[in-house]
Amino acid sequence: MKKLIINADDFGYCKGVNYGIIEAHTDGVLTSTTMMANMPGFDHAVELHQQHPDLGIGVHLNLTTGSPVLNHLKTIVDTEGNFRNQSYYKGSFIIDQQEVYNEWKAQIEKILAAGIHPTHLDAHHHANLFGDFNDIYFKLADEYNLPVRNNFNNQDPTRRTTDGFVYTMETALQSEESLTQLFATHTTVEIMCHPAFLDKFLLASSSYTYPRTEELDLLTHPTTKELFNRQNKIELATFKII
């Protein structure tokens, strides 16, 4: 049986995102999410997790949005103490990698302290691909014995991850043919998504807003649910299978 993980990023961002993710899980095909430990919706997300324990929850390691969990950081924050914008990392930059490691570890520990046992790691804005940060990403995955999102060129057969990773949910869930095509050369695939209801905080703080409602609609649409009901070769799963 092929395994498909449909994972929503940004759990904990704000209430609008949190409620959208839960809706996509309870009334749709979403199986997994990754949590942001540093954002204002974190406590609300923890409460929702307690009500919906079947939703797989990983850690969405953050370096580009909001303020860090730790204090007294210097190279990964701006003059206001907030994380640097992701555009900062698109040119040459100087960062203390120990600060990245310490902050990401603190984010994992905060989620563990909330009573959540993470299923895997991934990174907000794919920050693990900035500079040499993938090495930190792998180091933490090994320390906590967790799988990771396969958004890199996986040349290590011992690395715990899915065979495939898909950015474009709309294309992948278009039809039975497109769904089957995902597994032409893979047995496990993750689809990334960002479902949400829009609230004031999300509208004011994110450049990716209205498309989140379209993603929520697709994940909960009867046609999408029927796509999985009428086939028996692909099973919806979480990162616990990895």
C-alpha cells in the first residue's frame, strides 16, 4: 500500500490558521501538520491538539517570522529582536550557526514541554536550505530521532524521510490519474499545504493569505474526499510511518 502524508505548515501561527488546519483534518483529507513554537497561536494550537490527537504534529522550525523563543540572540534577529526576513538569507550573510542550533532546539523543547511528541521536523520558508543550515537540521533530527521533510536532494539512504515531496497540492490532488502519477516511482510521498481561515493577524503579517482559503476548500471538498474513497492503493498517513 502506498502512503500519502498531507501536511499543513504553520500550526500555531494564529487562530485563523489553527482552525483552518483542524477543519481540514476533521472534515477533509489532512493527516499531519507542523507547529510553530514561537508564534502567538501556539497555546491555542496545543489546546486543539488535545482535542484532536489523531492529527500528526511535527515541528515547523522557524527562523524568519515573529520573534525567537530564546532571548539575547544577536545574529539571527534584527534591531527589534525579531527574526530577520527570509530575503536576508537570499544574498551573502553572516550568521552564528550555534544560535540557529540553539533556537531550533529551544523550539523543539517547547513543543515537547507542552506534552506533544513530534512526528517529524520541517522548516518554515524551507530555512533548512539556507547556507549550511541543513547540517543543523539533520543534527537535530538525529538527536531527537525524528524524520525530516524531503525538500532536499536526498542522497543518504539512511536518512528518515519520504521518497517524494510535492509543493503543488492543487496539481497533485487534481484527479485519480494525477494522484497515481505521484507514486510512479515512490512508495511514500508528502504533500505540503497551508489551509486557513483568514483573521486580522494573518492578513496583517503574512504575504500568503487568500490562497490558504482555496487550499482549505480543496482539502475538504467532497470531490477530493471521494478521490481517496474510490481507490484502494493509496493510504493517507502521518510521519509515524517513516
